Amino acid sequence: MSMPEYMRVRSHLYNLIAKADGKDLQIPPENELCRLFDVSRVTVRGAIKGMVKDKFLIPRRGVGTFMNPAMIGLGTVRMPVVGLLQGDGRHVTGAFAPDIAARVVESGMNFEILHLPDSGSPKRLVEIVKAGMDAVVWMNPEETSEDWKYVEALSGCGVPLLLIHTEKTSFPEGFDCVVCDRGRRGVAIADYLHALGHKDLLLVHNLVSDATLVEPGSTHFSCRKRMKELCRSSKPPHDRVCNLHEFKEMLRERADFLKSFSVVYSVNYWFPYIMDMLDEADVSVPEDVSLLSYGKSDPCLCRGLAPDHMDTESALRRALLEWLTSRVRMKGDAGEFRREIAMGIVKGETVKQREGTRP
């Protein structure tokens, strides 16, 4: 969920203190913080009051509010701060990327969640970033003209910016980026399943109305195309896309509908729900149907079975750690950083080897 407004201000003030050099200890005035974060004076005062209570700030009547010198650096080596943006930078469910945050922490850095300002002003976002951040990582940015102006503003402000997209093959030149071709994921799925004797795939998603799921170049489209190539001399593969609600209704009405498919493919965070639905319909994994996960899922969420899954972490982790090291820790700025990563599939216990195929 989205970070409360006062916490956004508080987090920003904390980073200012951690980054302070001991010379200018006065924090920005209340009206400036209101402008930067597009929040009310009540919100700003609440954030400052909390920081005063925790002894990070010292108010001076008639003068302003100052950083507590004893808290600057907190007596330790300052850790770089990386701002994180997700998606369109506004949506409540897209405000946080935990996998990216984990990699930032692993690199010995702190992170601060960013949001695009409601004012529509790239300048305001740049002010926030330049005041307290050492780098920005933007996961799956929207490429609309309205949002791209923020990308261009950040790229020209002198703070390193990395664009990550797990559904794209490229970004315009001039930007550090990490991309992943989802079409290649579809081919990898088809090759993996066909080698185990499977060809009929049901994709369970919770955004089935999204046309990008089945458009040319998508994971599903590429998987279907590749599977048809592999099954050239046999019966054409049977595939379908449905959402969780449809999946549950189909199981409730006629559990044997799964006989049309040998594999159910879904993202890892839907697995607990899918397993519950299969249990209610008395459908066993992998005896009755195999499961393949996009992203690693723990066996405790799959009745003790380690799910076969697409490794969404390893390649992205390596690329992100490399960028954080070169751009933030080493402060290198030579050339563009561009990586196209490929995701492979990790063998587990939820995709059954079909009879008549080689192990």
C-alpha cells in the first residue's frame, strides 16, 4: 500500500539529516515542504513534531527548526539513499517494489519510496531527489508523454537513474536500463514443458482484461507459437487465459475441465489461492494437474512441494547490484549501462514428467 503522506515528509527529513555535512543545519521551512510534497501544513507539522520527539530535530522559536548535530550521520558511515519509483508513480498498489528494495539494502544502501507529485511538476520531483538521494531506480515506468517528462527531468539532474522493465526489450538511447524480453520467457516455458511431455497450458491471471497478456510478443502468445512449432506432427496444443474468479467458477461447476490442460501457469503470489481452490475441487498436484510459477514460491504455500518456477530474481539481482556498485558506490559515469536479462526455469516438484518422455 502507499506510504502515508507524513511518513514521506519524515523519510525525506531523515535522509537530509543523514546526508548533512554539519554546515547548514536548518531544515526547509514548512511552506517549502508543503510545496515539495503537495501536502497540508498540518501534515508537515505532524512529521516535524515526530522528528522533534525522537530528538532528530530541534525547534528554535522565531528562527526555525534545525537538525540535531548529535544525530547527523548517527555516529556511523553514511549509507547512500536510493529513491524507488514503481509503475506510474501514483497508483496505490504500485508504490513499492520489495524485490528492488531488498537488493538496495543488500548493497549496503538505504531506500526511500518516491511518488510523482500531484502538481504534475517534474521540477518538484527533481528537488526532492537532489535534496536527499544518491540515485533513483524506476521499475516498469510508463512511457506516456505525460510521465516520460519525469524520466527526462531525472536523467538530467545529475543523480544516477536506472530504468528497469520486465516487459520490454529496449529503452531509448541515453538511459541506463535493464530490460527483459517477455517473448523469450514464453519460448522458455514452451521448451521446458514440451521436454516434460506437456503441451496444454492454462494461464491464470488476475488481470485477464489486460490485452497485453495475449498480444504478439507477450509471454502467452510466444509460448503458444513455440508450442505449436514443437507439436508440429501431433495434435495442436490447447491453451487458454482466465482470471482467478473464472478459475474458481470453472472448478466449482466442473472440476474435470482441467483434463483439457496438463499445466496451470500463474504468478507466485496467486499460488496460495490456486492451491486452496484445487483442494476444494479435490484436484491433486502434480498427479491431476501440474503447476508452473512465475517467480519463486515457498513449498509451505504448495502443500510441501517445491514449485517449478521461472527465476525472476537471479539475473535482475546481478544487473541491479552491478549498477548500484558502479554508479553509486564507485561513482562511475562512463558510458551507458544497458543490460538485457534472460529468465530461466528452475526444476521443482509441481510439474510432472509425462509418461513416454525422457527425464
